[in-house]
Amino acid sequence: MEKNKKIIILGAGPCGLTTAWKLSQAGYSVEVVEAEAQVGGLCRTIRKEGFCFDLGGHRLITKDTQIQKEIEGLLGDELLVQPRKSVIRLKGEYFRYPLDIKDIVTKLNPLFTFRAFIDYSLTSLLQKLFPRPDSSFESWVINRFGTTLYDMYFGPYSKKLWGIPPNMISSAWADQRISLISLWDVLARLLGKKKNEPKTYAGRFYYPKRGIGQICEKMAEIVTKNAGKIHLNTRVQYIAVSDSKVTEVSCLKGGQEMKIKGDYFISTVALPDFIRALRPRVDEKIYTIADKMDFRSIRFLFLFIDKPRITDNTWIYIPEKRFAFFRIQEIGNWSPFAVPDGKTGLTLEVACNEDDEIWNADIDYLYSSCLESLEELKLLDDQGLVSGYFDLKVKHCYPMYTLDYFYKTNALLSFVSQFTNAVSIGRQGLYRYNNIDHSIKMGLLAARHITEDLSKEEIFKVATEKKIFDWQDPGR
């Protein structure tokens, strides 16, 4: 596409800003529309009183050398390489990942351990002799690990995170998210036969000194220097279409309507919201499908802690239902530059749905509930260590992988493909769970779609391969 064309990008997350960054460097006129007060989307960093809080932890791990070089070049000395250490809290104990002999032998009941291995071995044998279909997340896990491990971790954690029974979640979620680490490999490590980490587990990750938001902030800085425009606090009202083309976007900023025209439109806003914003209204069947595509929301509670360290973990997973949150990040372990000297911070993730009881709960009630959980978990035994707290509600966190996920997603993306001058991409734009490296990759490919006429299909392939996530590690 010629450089005199104007490119409009909806959303200033890592996907949208990567696209804007590369297009502005190539000399294109770029305009970015962002509903929030700062750039970054789900990968933004909130800074208060010397603390840098992310919306959950975002580890940058990639096998793509291009992405690695781009981010290294972008941030330079601001990019750290950090050790990755996570634990899972089960049956009153904390288990390291990958599993090791001390945890298994000293923390689990030997009878339970024996039962888990017998269940796993019988399940593996029966699955080879009489294969059962993977009709849901639940069946996928049980078909590979057995009911013992499913009931211990996979089932409770998934129900807590998604808010629906695992037998209502698509097997596609497990197919990408859970790597098949063999329990026989675990047993071999227990006996000292193997000492290396599983190939699917990355022991280190990239992380900016002052929060993951630095990536998008640096991109935005370059876009602005290259004469690109970034409109913050600007919410899309409707998207005007005519003759299979997007003609303009009507936005609301400071109570005033602002109409933005362009030659090509790249949307990273939530796919169902994109459909609902189209004017004039089109096929009502498409709107009906969009209205059934929900997101699992998260309410984040951020705590200022007057102590250098609570644990030495980056992430702690909490599958048990009685605890308010499903995951904890200790930000001082992500970067020592993200907290004031002698202090650390905790980010607690509480899964919910927009406008449900948790979403609407008073913040003091939420804080009290979370504090009780931290005390029971023996992570915080002195409430006086918490010098302050605040919360943030985020609606579009996890696209819901219900059993009809592919039917709904394919229907909407096929409809959007009819627009010759628009494409919907990114985690929200494709209604697809992916990590920050995938979003950056999509942005790089989207820029090439404009500059080199690269096919849209190349963008859509990102994060569709199997086993892109680590076992028992939902990532972000």
C-alpha cells in the first residue's frame, strides 16, 4: 500500500502499537485510538508511590528470533532476563514446578501419589487401546492424565478461573494450553535418571525493569516522534461501513464526538464489540452470535507491602475454591526496579464476570476477604505490613472457550473478512487467547500486510499451533 495512505488502528495494546510502531518507521501516516488513559491494553503498567503493578504477570518468552531482536533493540538496557519460579498450592502445601522428588515424597500422601501414577498408567493404556473422544476440556485432561490429577488440580483451577464447569469448556483450550509432560518423565527425574527441565518449560524470561508496560510506552514514544497520533481516553462509538469498506470511525473523547477517516483500518478491540459497533446494522444473525461471545473478567487487587519479600516466587497458583483469588504475583521478584527499596508488592487476581457479585463488591470487603486468604495461606501474617491498596476491574481478559467456540469465532471472522480495507487482529480482535509475544508477532505481520501486501492469513496463523503454553501454566 502506498505511503500516502492513512492507517487507523483501534487499540493501543502490544498488537496495535507494534503495528503503529513499524508503520510509522516505514513512513506511513498512523492514527491510534485507545479507550484507556494510557497505552498497553492488558499489558499496561500502573505506577503508584514508586510501585509498578502490571495487570497480572506478563512474561515475555519467545522462540522467535525476530521478536527477541526487536524487543532487545527497543528497550536495550531496560530489559532484564529473570529467573522463572512458580508454585502451586495444593492440599495445604506448595509444590514447585517442575515437580521434584522432595515435594512428591515429603508433601503428598504416598497412597495418593501411588494412586495418581496407577490412574495415569491405566488411562494411558486404555486410551491407546480404546481411544475416547475429546469432547471438552474435562475429557481431554482425563483422557491423558486420569481422574486423580484432574480432580486434584485441573478441574478445580479451571472451574475457578472460568466460572463454568470444565465439561462446558472446549477441548481446544487444553489442546493449546497443556503440554503433555509425561508422568514417567517426572518419575525418571524423581529417581535421578533425568535432571534437565522439560523441553516445554522455560526457566527464564524477559521483563522490563519498570513493568511490562514499558514495551508499549516505548513504541508509543516512537510513533509520536514519527508524527503519528495516539488518542487516549477515546472510545469507539460506531464504525461506519459502506460497499464492503470501513469509511470512518466515530469516537467519543471528553464528551465530544470525533470522526476519524482513513484508508485502512486495523482493529484490536474485542471482536464482539467490533461487530456491535458496525453501522448500519447488518446481518442480525451475526449480532446474535456476537452477543453470546463473553469474556471472563478479572478484578485485580494491588497491595503495597512494607517488607522486602514475601516469597521468592513470581507466580503462585491457588486452585482451591475457598480462597478469594486464583493467582498471586509478587512484583519485587519480577524486577527489583519495580518496587521501592525494602518493599514489595502483591497483585491478586480474582476471577469474575462483569456486573456479578465480585465485580460489584465494595473494595474494602474485597480487601478483607483477600487478606483472610493470605493469612490462611501463611503468606501474610501481619496486616500492618500492608501500607495501602487499590483495585482495577478489567472486562476483556479471557475469551470464553465454550464448546461452540470455533463456530462462533469463525462466523464473526468470516463476516469481518468481507471488508476489503479492514482486519481484526490481536487477543481481543481474534477472540483468541495468546501471550504478549504472539500479539507482537501479529503486529509485525500486520505492518507487513500494509507495507508488503502480506496475506491476512499469515496473521491469523499466529497462536494456532498446538502446545503453545506450559503445563499447568495459564500464562498471560
